[in-house]
Amino acid sequence: MKRTVFWGALAVTAMTAGAAAADTLSEVKNRGELNCGVNPGLVGFAAPDANGNWAGFDVDLCKAVAAAVLGDPGKVKYVPLTGQTRFTGLSSGEVDLLARNSTWSFSRDTDLKLDFAGVNYYDGQGFMVRKDLGVTSTKELDGATICIQTGTTTELNLADYFKANGMEYQPVNIDSNAEGEQQYMAGACDAYTTDISGLAATRAAFADPENHVILPEVISKEPLAPAVRHGDNNWGDIVRWTLNALIAAEEYGITSKNIEELAKSSENPEVQRILGVTDDLGAMIGLDKEWAKRAIQASGNYGEIFAANVGEQTPIGLARGLNAQWTQGGLLYAQPFR
Amino acid sequence: MTEVPLGAEQPFRLSMLVYDRRYRSMTFQVIVFILVMALGWWLVNNTIRNLAALGKDFNFGFLFQRAGYDIPQRLIPYSSDDTHLRATIVGLLNTILISFMGCIAATILGVAIGIARLSNNWLFARLMAIYVEVFRNIPLLLWILIIYAIFTDVLPPPNAYRGDDPQWSMIFFDQVALTNRYTAVPAFGMSNDPGTIDLGARITVNLALIAFLVVIIGGWIARRAILARAQAIQDRTGHRPVTWWINLAVMTVPSVLLIWYFGLHLLAPELKGFNFSGGNNLNNALVVLWLALTLYTGAFIAEIVRGGVLAVSKGQTEAAFALGLRPKATMNLVILPQALRVIIPPLISQYLNLTKNSSLAIAVGYMDLRGTLGGTTQNQTGRELESIVLMMLIYLALSLIISAGMNAFNRSVRLKER
């Protein structure tokens, strides 16, 4: 008799352990907190300030999702993950959402069992060198020592690029951006390579940013995308459409300033649907009517988030470029809310 | 006193499983066995369920896919076009290399310091005590990071060696350059290169290396034969022939002849382009890790050696002195052979520790097994479970091999009871 109870309990434990991973939305709601995987320190994208408050482009996406799901952008637990630990962190359930400048690639989407919720930053891999090195093109880097974050797509691109161009290089494998910065500053590597946005953010944190130059060649496509676990489609939808809401909000001129006013006065049916004035889109993804409104209120629309964290007015000074709206010649194109 | 034959007449009752001594131990063993099996079953079942929930399977096919990344320091040829399996082997060889170098250096350092701590010189002994306490009481990872930071920030980039009036100049007769990337040391060049033989899998060995190995091992065997003969003559006649110059000749002359025949010379590293080339560049990751592992493990070995020497009673020394043995002979013939029996078993543990600690290599980007299979490969393929299981098996096998080897050595030095 006792043994039956024991086996029964075992089976139940095993089943709950299996089932727990399946419904992220109710798990997050029960927990009252969103676990968000972020970069351990990349100024402009995700970095804690002097008081330990996280800020940045990726952090604002975490906040928007938390606002949509839990109604409070502050209810986020930021989990810093390195290039090596990020996907394990996500698939093991340590985080619900990975908003950590990670490239959307075929094998990650399929073999690693991730789902990418849409591109939030179109990036490419570049190289940064000291100005006094006199190098003006990546083609002149034959024989150079190059700092590279291990476990990234950039590591693979680097190997491919130098091979394709018949050049040699010495990799210095590093574990995090901070370590890369230290090695590069000490001259332990001639060049530092990662996504251009990351290079710009790293350079902005230097004491002498004017002495470093980002070479003009972009050697890869790096569509950076927030990721969730494969298999929980509803949770994937929530993240995808939260991102879409931020992008669409910029397209339709919804900002954190005028959002209340637009919710009352806007005659545009699309705006009304996004803000939950007319249709109840939220119910279709297990949320309430005003989910998107709260997401936009958290840190503003995509344009506001970009400008506040990495835009031209910040020390990082990234231009919108590919990350402009499709109406402005960029690639941002939110699917219709309908 | 009457003895009742237990159980002969009593019928078997369930309570006897607990109260009857004949069954009790069996009962508990069965219960523990069932619990252990249940725990194992639960772990395996839970893993399978969760993998299924994630839509993942368990297979090692990824090992045969293209790796796509480069490895800076390697003992066998490797390029990004090779498979993850080869990358794993490159990492494993790096682990073995650092462990081997570390064990040798830590043993030499540890023995020296352990004996120095017993010195009668007060200051010297205290300095050694400070070394031991400092190194064994601060975590290894911190030592690795501290030494790495020193190498990175104190040593110059290769650029500092450039120009007519460089800030830094090469040391050891312009043969060695210390930089914050690597230590550039000379390579061996041969004017009469005998070529290489192919061992398969793109691994080649230079014939000259084989020739040197043969000559050195041959010299060693010849020396033993000469010593054995000398011993035999001594036993027979009581007079030992002088052998030192024959031994010296057997050990050195063939090597010198080979050096002359192959035209062996040093190739000094030269600064070309961004980096030194022409010589061998020992990556700082390797040097730093080697230093840190040596200094850290050396402190533990020093204590083991000190303990081993102290374990031999003072009477032994006094007896040896009374027989007229000099201090050096006393140490070599009386103390050390007895101390080794105490030293070897904990020394095995230290070697195993060092081997496993070498997996901290990731902190300095040294691509060992943890850096290749457990790092980039695992990350690029998303095969966490397979990679970790394989890594555990490899480390286990490595440790068992070291244990087996050292245990064999231990058997050869332990007290022979006849």
C-alpha cells in the first residue's frame, strides 16, 4: 500500500515537473514576477547603474512584457547571462524571456529549440581598433590578434570571414564584454569584434572613445531578437505582439506622452484596437484589454526606447539606419493588429 | 544452558524481517537498494520527460558536424572546418597538457618548499610558511584572475618592441619576448630536416624527435646496465669500478651527435606585422593557468611533503647519523624512502585536484575540454546534456587513469612485507 502511494507521488512529481515548463504565462502570473535574461553588462542595451537598477534597450523590452502581463513594469527579475550560459538558462526555465542581443539563426531556431519573437535590432558584426594602429579596413587585419566572445555567432563569422579572405588571425577567447574591454584596452588584442551596436556601446564607456575607430566593413547579418522556449506558443505570441505593439506605436504616433489622450480621442481603428478601446485583442492571448497600452506606457514606443538608450543623443550615438520604420526606409514592419 | 535452535520450529512471521537478526540486515539492504533504484529511476524518467517536453532528443550526432570555430592553442592540427569531435580532442589534449605541466611543476615546487619549511634557518622557514598559507587559503580562481590581470596590464603589447628605440627589449640574448598576449620563445630549426611521418588523422611527427627519444631512452637503459654491472663487480670483488664518465658519455654523446647531424639551431621570434612570428608563442592563458595551478597546488604538496618527512621518527635520523651517514645520504637513503609511503597517497589526490581544477581555464580563455566541448560546442549545438555527460565521463576516465598510474607507483615504493 505504502509503495503504491510512493510510486504515485513520484509519478505526480514527475508530471508536474514536465507540465511546469509548458505554460509560462500562468507561471509568471503566479510568481508575480518576470524572469528576464539580459546581458551582464553592455551599456545602452542592458547594464545596471550605480544603484543597481537595470537600464537599456533590451531591459525596456523586459519592462514592456512585464507591464503587459503583470501590469507593472517594475516586476522584473533581471538574470545576467553570458554568451555561454544564455540558451541553457532559457531552456532550463531559469528565465522566461531572453532579451539579450542574441542573433536569430537557423540552428538556434530549430536545433536549440528556441522561438524568436521578432527582430528588435538589425545588427551586423564589425571590428574596432585603435586609431593609432593605422588600420582602415578589416582586410588589413591579417595576422592580428582578435578578442572574441566565446559561444557567439560572431565567433563563427570571424572564422569564416578570415578563412574566406585567406587571412590568419589569433583568437583571444573571452567570456564577457567586460573582460573583452579589459583585454582590448590593455592591448592584449589588436581588434575587438562583436556586433556593431555592441562595439559602439563598449566604445562609449571608454575614457577616450575618440581614439578608437569601428572599421567600415560589416561582415555578417545579425538580426538580434528576443527568444522564448520552443513549444509554448501562447507565451511566444505575447512577447512577439508586445514587441509589435512597441513598433506599431511608433508607426502610428503613439508615445508615452500622448497615449492617454489618444486612447480617448483617436479615430484611427488600428490605434483603437492596439489600445484596447474597441476590440478585445488581449483576450486572444490570455491577457486583458489594455495590455498593449501598458506595454507602451512602460518606457515609450520603439522610437522612444531607441532614442533614450542608444540613439544619437546618447553617448553610444547609434543612427536608426536599418532600424528605422519601413515608412522611413528601414526594416521595422509590425504586422497588423486585427 | 539449553540452546533453542532458532527458527527451526518457529513459523515465519512478517515481523521477523525487522526483529530477527538473521533477516534484519537483509531487510534493510533490500529497502536501501529499492530507494536508490527509485531515485535513479526518478532522475532518468524526469530527464526524459523534460527533454520530451522541450522536444529534444539525446544523441551524439552533433560530434560529427562542422565545428566552425577556431582554437588558439592546439597540439594537433585543427581548423574551423573540422568536426566538434576533433575540437573536443584538441580540448582534451590541452587539458592533459596543462595537467601534466602543472603536476610536474607543482611537485618540484612542493617538494622544495616542503623541505625548506623544515629548514633550521628561522627566516627561511617562516617565509615558506607564509607562502604556503597565502596560496592555499585563497581560492584558486582568484589567483588565476590576479595573475592574468598582472600579465595583461603589466606586460606590454607586442607593439612596444617595435622601432629603433623600443620601450621594451627582448630578454635572454634577444631570444624571448614577454608580451601581454603570449611569451614568444625560440623554436627549433634544422638545417638537415629528416622529414615527418604521418600517423593518420593529419597528425605528423618529425623523425628527428623520434630519433632523439630513441637515443635518450637508449642512453637511460645503457646507464642502468652499466650500473648493474658495476654492482655485480662490487658484490664479487668488493671493489666498485668508476662509472661516472661512461654514464655521462652514454647519456650525452649520442644526443650531441644528433644535434650536429640534424643541424639543430634556435629560431628567434621576430616582430612581423601585428605579432611575433618565427618562434613559438606560448599563450598567456596557458602560462597564467600553469603558474596559478603550480603555485596553488604546490602549497598543498609542500604540506604533504613536510608531513611525510615529520612522520619518520627522529630516531631514524639519529641512528643513521650514528652509523656515520652524512645528512644528504640520510635524507636520500633513510628518510625519503620511508616518507614517500606517507606522501604518495595524498599526492595522488593533489594530482587529481589539479587535473580537475584545470577546468577553471575558461576564466582566462584557455581552450581546454571545458572550453571546447563544454563551452563553444555546447553553446553552438545546444546539446547541454550530451556535452556535460560526455565531459563527466572524460574527466572520470582521466582521473581513474591518473589514480591507476599513481597507485602502481605507490605499490612500488610501499613497505615490502615479506
